[in-house]
Amino acid sequence: MGTTFPGATAVSEISIYNWPGQDGAAGGAPHLHTASTEAYVVLAGTGRLETLDSRGFTSTLLAPGAVVWFTPGTVHRAINDSGDLKVLVVMQNAGLPENGDAVMTFPQEHLADAEAYRRAAVLELRDADAGLAAGEDAARRRRDLALEGYLALKEAVLASGPAALAGFHAAAARLVSSKAGRWAEFLSEGAEQQAETTRKQLRSLEAAESFYLQDARTIMGKRNTSRIYGMCGRIQAWELSETD
């Protein structure tokens, strides 16, 4: 199902991994989203956001108060320079990222088909804070595999420009193609539904009608007690529930 959060977005808090990678920089698993724009609002710490997109390679400084967002197809890697980088993520099209919208930058052999990708991407353990160290080990292995592919992709972009992304973009589209029909349901239940509701409200206001305002309500988010291993870091999410 979609979300009633404004704009049918999803909000989560991510503590970016502080594990050094093979190039010495600490951070998460580079990836792109195929149909969702993502925004970072930096809450604490400092770091960088490396991106590969139509401009080529870009590195953007992250510090408290900074806001940066990136559209579908942007390969991004969050780097945790201070060790305590924390961001609030606002994600377009709630439901899509949770159902496979993201594709990590694994080496080519892991992008050959959906099963090969699944084996590389799955985390057998998604533990809570009190869980086993094996959860972190699995997340590290996945991050390292994505970083391996990313560093090769980054080198290609630096050498040849944005055209070097075409192969990975094509592989990503193939991997998610079977899911797009289901995603359309999230769109219709979320962003499209909210937009249509606003259109109806505007028509009412044009006629000086206020009846719909009588249905006003307040919804509160309930903070989960566990943080899962995400692609960029440990994720703290909220569940929405109506107030009494």
C-alpha cells in the first residue's frame, strides 16, 4: 500500500555506515533508483555524496543543514567522513523503493539476470540492534561487492563521460521490468490519489465550498524500535497511525 504522508513520500533516518571501503572511504553500497527521486537532509556529521549522472562524476559536501536530492538513474554513494554522518531521507513514491526500485552497482556478472542479482543483494539476516554480528558481516559483504562495481563504473565515467553509464542503466531496467506493473498500483494509491484529492479541493474552493475541511485529521508517526541494515546505513523508520 501507499502512504498518507504528504506527497505520498516516505521518511526514514539513516546512520551512514562508517566501514572503510577498498578505496579507504567509509560509507554504504552505491546504487540508483529506477523510478524514485531521493532527498537527503543532513542531521549530523559530515561527509560527501558521490554521484554519477548526466553531468558525469560529482562530489557534494554533506554537513548539518544541507539538503540534496537526486533523480532516477543517479548512481549515488554516501561517504561518512566524520564517522557519525546521519541523514533524514525523504523518498518519492513510497512503496517502490521497498519493493525493488533500487539497483546496486554490482559487477556485471551479478547483473545478468534477476536471480543472480537476488543472490548478491539479499541479506539473510536483518537483525535489530540486539541482533547477531552476522547481520553486519552480510551487509559489509554486499556493500563491498557494490563498491567493486561502482569504482569500475566511476573510472569509466571519468574516462569516457556519462555515456559509460548506459550499460548499467540498461541492466537496471531489465532487472526491474517485471515489477513495474505492481509499482503502478502504489502510484495510483499514493501520489495520483493525493493529487486528485487536491484537484477536488481546489474545485471546491473555487466554488467557495468548505465542507471537506470538516474531515480534517491529525496523523502521527510511531518510531520503530529496530534499525535494519539498509544499502547506505542503518535505517530507522516510522510507522504511521492515526491519533485517537
